[in-house]
Amino acid sequence: MKTYILKRIGSAIPLLFCISFLCFVFINLIPSDPAEVALRVRQTPVITEQAIEEVREELGLNAPYLVRYGRWLMNCLSFNFGVSYTNPSRTVLGEISRCLPATVQLAMVSLIFVILLSLPIGFLCAVFQNSWFDKIVRAIVFMTTAMPAYWIGLLLIWFVSIYLDLLPTSGSGSMKHIILPAITVSLTYISTYIRLIRNNMLENMKEDYVLYANVRGLKQTNILIRHILKNSLHTCIVAIGMSIPQLISGTIVVENVFAWPGLGKLCIESIFNRDYPVIQTYVLLIGTLFVVFNLIFDIISYVTDPRLRGDK
Amino acid sequence: MKNKKILTCATIALVASMIAGCSTNNSTTTNKQEVAKTVAASEDKKDEADSTGKEELVFVNFRDIRDLNPHLYAGEMYAQEMLYETLVTITEDGYKGCLAESWDISEDGRVYTFKIREGVYFSDGTICDANAIKANFDAIIENKERHTWLEMMNLLVSVDAPDSNTFVITLSAPYYPMLTELGVTRPFAIISPNAMMNGSTKDGVKEYIGTGPYVLTDFVIDEYAVFEANDNYWGEKPTIQKITVKVIPDNQTRILALEKGEIDLIYGKNMIDADAITKYADSEEIKVALSQPTSTRQLVMNTTDEILGDIEVRKALQHATNKTAIAEGIFYGLEEPADFLFSKTIPYCDVALTPYEYNLETASQLLEDAGWVVGSDGIREKAGVKLSLDMLYNSDSVTEKTIAEYLQAEYQQIGVQIIINGQEEQSYRDNMKAGNFDIVFNISWGTPYDPQSSLSGMTAPVYGDYAAQLGLDNKAEIDEAIEKILVSTDETTRQQLYDFVLESLHKDALYIPLTYECNKAIYTKDLQGVTFTQSQYEVPFYNMYFE
């Protein structure tokens, strides 16, 4: 067990290194000069060669490519991720730590919505397979999976905030503000998990142990909840666990629509502004989250599933 | 059995971590929530308030106010205008005294002596006299290389404060746009010397303390900023006592927030699209305002190009451009068709010139006379060269793409093939600067930088203009005249030089003016006094009030 965990952690380190290097390479392949972009974003009316040269000097862009990567990597090890190119008074670490809580909050509330809705609906769809309820849910699931988050967000604002006048259109600070963005984020996931739970349960229903349980004369509710649902959730927990980093990295559009001050908004701004240190740190953070969550849920699966351990 | 327990524990742990995640988050954001409550309370108060005499305004911007250090360029200009003031202000009627009550310019145009207004205090209570102003200029000069885009910085010899009411600037040569440069927000806005870091501002400031009509009382990055009326303000106190600036990056959400009444005002060229303006043009709940033209939307033709080097081809394209159709069809009549490089309302630009009239027959005839004959595929040719041109535009701009597609179809009628080439903003700028284009979209600098700074920019390889003009025979004469304009001291001579430059550029036919862009605002019906100033980045909150 210990060997397995150590082996997995050991392989995660070169992976993170590769992520950071590839990210650095790709960002630097963009032809635009970040110094010039920084001057434009800072609304400098005339961008002269001299001004560009000064900003290049200020941002340390004159050093060779690999030297810059090496410098950045060494600084990262001491949690110094540099300073934003476009807002020199803000550090990247400060920006990330400011935005991360808002995104985590949004992701967690969305996850709660996902669990609270997809679990009972998926369960009922499996139990009442091919009933009118199942058919309606399937139709809705197809629709919501196909609708872009941007559009859903605007429709929700129009309907809930303006037409019904129930919630604020955008912003943050209270539980009222988080409802609409969380619903928008969770809709796609809810659709996926409803189908996942439904299909898992239907597969489990065909298993021999269900037949034996029926033969033993156990109550149907008991069989459904204690046996079928429990076994079906095994795969779902891993899938839901892996969707946490996905939720954190997948809120870009929603955060912009709802003016939610999180990582997605920071990321999109940084991409447009060629704010390399922020983009690099963002990619590194999200990469780390994926690696860490993957590791945690692999370990959970390893521990809970005897087949993976090769136990007899 | 053991595994089941582990699975149960893991599930409980996951759910618990989620709940904890939320609760921890809630506790860490208590502060924010308190502030949000204040904002929410202010919103409620706003709703409850009587429709007359409301003193709080909720404004919106696509990003937060950022660093408001007035001597650097990283902050939002509308917010800097609320906090800080300059020696002079630029108005429709010319320059007006602000922190300087009056000024004298020496005969040779090199020495500016300002009489500083008495009794002006910063919002921290410090007096704003000539010494405070000199401290500001010293801090700006310390970081001189960052401000060399202002010609006056290159000509600056010294600044002095001989007494607390007199401030003197000496230049090495006369420079007529001097007062304009002193009047624009950055970098000559005045901050309290107490807010500087050891007399310097180039590495940041301690606080944002100015003499302006408002003070910054609260700011949460990426969420909102609150400005309240400055009790120490020397001028007429604004009616709006409190301004909350919310951050909403998405265009559609901003408009929905205005409809719901969460915000009172959306202001700015890039904050509102033409669709929104037309939607509310006849609305009773939401009002619309448009400014006088601020800048010119134009196409620039590269005269170094083999085909466009021929003035007859350029003239043909001038005649083949239907500006009225663009103004009405694409901008719903919100932007006026432009006949000249600068609107006649811009200083020095009311020059008697004959516009190139839209006439496809004339355009075809010009090409025919120049030896371009229609080939079998409908595209004109001359000596084996096809009349095919590349049109570069900024793909982030929806309107530029629409105009490009429209012109592609229009020019096809006279046998000119246009290959439209949309590029992301920075690549578009890079190509424009390097002269990698046949025809490119451009917008003039806008007020108050037009015409002097736009023309000055043509003389150096900074923007596409320089590259585009290199094929002109009279390029050297035009550049020389522009340089003379900047140092001219006599009004008549200056006007004559402007006449020469504008006439030459018009005759050279390398600029196809399309429309005059204007500043826009949409706002709730109770808000009054929504106006525009000479500076396109300023939002004149001090004129606004609620009915």
C-alpha cells in the first residue's frame, strides 16, 4: 500500500514539471510582446520602442528564454510566483489567493447541487426505467447538456432576476448571489451524473447478487438502497471526486457572466492581457489540483476495491 | 467489511470536506459579507429612497479601478478624474483654470507661470500649494522615461515654486499642446505629498489622496469601489454624494443589471454596443445619450504596396466606399458618416476640402483609366497582376468584421478583390506597426489628443500610419509641417500648417474615413445631467443628479 502511494507521488512530480514547462513553452510561442501588451493595458497613449524596452527591462523579459524559466521555477519553489505584468502593484500569489476562495466556494455549492439533484433523480430514473418520468428527465438532460453555459446564465438572469425579481443579477458577497452561478455551473454536471447513476444502477440490477437477494425475499426498498445504489455509487464517487478540479477550472464563462470574482475571471483577463506569470501559475495550480485529486481518488479506489489490489 | 468502513468514512469525509469548505469560506469572507451587506443595504436604501433628491449613484465598469497612482498608467482614468485634479482643465470653450487660477505664457512660448489657487486642500487636510505641486512634478520627472510619449517631457528644462502661490515650468522650445498635456489626467494629476513614498511615486503610493470632488472610501478588488463626496473640496460640491462602482465584465449582464435597477448608469465607448442603444432609444425607463464625435473610424491604405502605390487605385476605392450605408446599416445611424480624417468639430480641422463622393461609376472609370481591365473572373488585372488586396482587421471587434465583409462585396462590384484577414488584437497591432497590410482598420486617438497627437504619431514608426505613408512623395514635407505645428506659437501660422497637412493627406487619398465614433451612455430615467467632456475617458459625475 505504502509503496503504491509513494510510487504515485513520485510519478506526480515529473508530471507537474512537464506541465509547467509545456505551459511556459506554449505561452512564449505567442508572437506578441508582453511588454507592449502591458503598456497597452496600462492605457499608455503612445507606445514607443523606448517605452517597450523599459517595460521589458522592468519585467525581466530581456533574459534568455530558459534562464527565465529556470528563474521562475526556482521562485515557485519558494512560493514566489512573481508580479502581474499588467497590475504591477499586485503579486500573483496575492491574486490567486484572493480569487481561489471564491471559485472554491462556487465549485462546492455547485457540487452540493450536483449531488443533491443527480442522486435522487438518477435513482428514480433507474427504478422507473422507461416511465414518463424517466423520459422527461432524459429529454431535459439532453437539452441542458447541449446548452452553452453562457446562454443558460443569461436566461437565468433574465428569468429569475428580472422577470421573477427573486435574486440579484450578478456580483458576490451573500448566499443570494451564489445561487444562479452555481445552478449554471452544476447543470451540465447534473445531466452527466443522472445518466451515470441511472446506467450504473441498471447494470447492477442485472447482477446475480440482486437475483439472490430477491430469492432471499429481501424487501425491494432494501435491495434498491442497500445493495444496488450502494454498489452503483462506487464508480460515481470517483467520478464526482474527479469533477472537483474540473469544477474549479471550469467556471471561466460563468464567472464572467455573473461577475463572480474568482479564478476563471482572473484567468481570462490574464490571457487577453498576456499576463504570463498569472497564466503560468494558474495552469500550474489547476494541473496540481488534477494530479492531487487523481491521486486521492486512485488511492480511495485502491483501498476500497479488492480487485485493484489483486486481493483474493 | 473493513473496506466498506473505509468507503463509508471516505464518503463522509468528502461530504464533510465540502460542507467545511463552504463554512470555512463563509467565515473567511465575513469581512466581504459585511461590506456586501453594506452595499446591499445601500441598494435597499436606494429602493426605499424617495425618487427626488437621491444622492447615491451606482455605476458599472468591466474591470475594477486598479492602481490609482496618478503618475502611472495602471488605473482607471474615470476614477482618477474623481480623485485628482490637474493645473488646467480642457473644456469645450478651451482651457480653464483648475488648481491653477490663471497662467501667463512668456513671449517666446517657453516659460509658463501659473498662479496657484488659494485655499485648496487635499482630502487628508494638507494644503495644495505651489510646493505640493512642485513635489508632484519632481516625482513625475524622477520617472521621466515613462512619460516621454508627451513631447513636453522631452522639452522640459525645469520646474520651480518661487513662492507658495507661483509655479513655473520652463521649456527648451515653445510647444503649443503644452496646456493640453498638462490637462489630461495622466501623469500630471496632483496627489498629496503625504501619500508619496519618500517623495517618489514611481514605485507606488501609500494612499490615493487628491483634491478632487470625491474620495475613495472602500474598495474590494474585482468587486466594487465606493467613492464619497470630498468635504474639503474647494469647488462646487457635487449633488451625488456617494458613487458605488460595481464590476460586471459581461456586456449583456450589465444591461440586465441596469434593467433590474441594480445600477444607474453605463458609460463609455466600449461598454455599450449599437444594439443596446437602439433597443433603448424609445424606452421610457432607460435613457440614451450620445456625445459629439470623439474619434474617426478609418481605413488606412499602404502606399508602399505595388497596387496601392498608384493614387488612382486609392481614389477609386475612396469613391467605392459607401459611408452612409455603413453608418446607417451597421451603426443604425448612431455614428455619422465621416468625410474627412478628423471631424470638423475638432480644433483646427474645419478645413475646406471636397469629400470623395460615393459613386461606383467614377470608381470604375478611374481604374479603367489607370489601365486596370476586368478579367474573365470579374477581377481587374494590369500587366498580369490581379487587383487583389488584403484587408486587416481586429477580430475582437465585431463591427470591423461586418464592415470588412460589406466592403468586400462592395469593392467586388468594381472588380477589386478583397481578402479579409481578421487577427486577434495584439497580432493585428503588431502587423499594423510593421506595415504588413494592404488596407487596415484604424481609429484616431480621439479627443483631446486629436489632431495634434494623432498627427505627431504619423512621424515615427509607432503606428500603422508611418508605414502606410512611406510611399508618399510628399511624406517629408508632411512630417516637417507636423513638427512645425507642435512648436508654432502663432495661431494663424499653426492653422495654415494644419490646412497644409490635412489637405495633403486628403489629396493623397490614403485614408478612407468611415464614421465618426462617439461616446455613449445609457442610464435610468431619474438620472439627470449625463453629459460628455472633452476627455473621452472622463465620466462627469459632478454634473449628475437624480430628479
